[in-house]
Amino acid sequence: MSFGDDAEIEEIRRRKLMELQQKILQEQEAIEAQKRAEMQRQAVLRRILTPEARQRLANIKMVKPEFAAQLETQLIQLVQRGLLQIPIDDEQLKEILRRLQAGKKDIQIRRI
């Protein structure tokens, strides 16, 4: 191997290292952006929900995290559109949940 080959290999290593560092930096920025968005989302929820309603939502989140995330998004959108008055109390949240459950059909599997 000549000195030129070593220089080429070193250049390739340097570029790969730079690419890896850039990728790590982008991933860290994406994580930070997600954290900021979640913090903003939680701040909005604290503003629009009473403590009791927030507790109910936290309980739902422990059991069904995907459903709770969808519910949070819907609540925020409904308030932004002026379709719900704030603060949303526990009784209102229960009624919203009942309406959501009424829209779903109960599927039962029977074994024969």
C-alpha cells in the first residue's frame, strides 16, 4: 500500500465519521422537537382540562396510550375550533368518552 491509498482510506473514514455525527445531531434535534411539542401539548391540556379531567385522561393513557393520544388531539382541536367550552370538567370528558364508545361497534368472537 502506498501513501496515497492511506490518505484515501483516511478521507473515507473522515467522511463516514462526519456523516455519522450529522445523523446523530439530526436525531437529537428531532427528539428535542418531539419533547417541545409534547410539553406544549401538555400545557394546552392543563389549560383546557380541570384537574379531575386530567387525572381521568392520565388513567386512560396508562391503559390505552394510543387512544389517549388521539383523544388529546381531538380535545385540543375541538377547543381551538370553539366547539367545546373550557375548562372541560370530568363530567364533560365522561360524556365525550361515552359518545366515542357509542360510535364503536362491539365485536365478539364466539367459538363453536
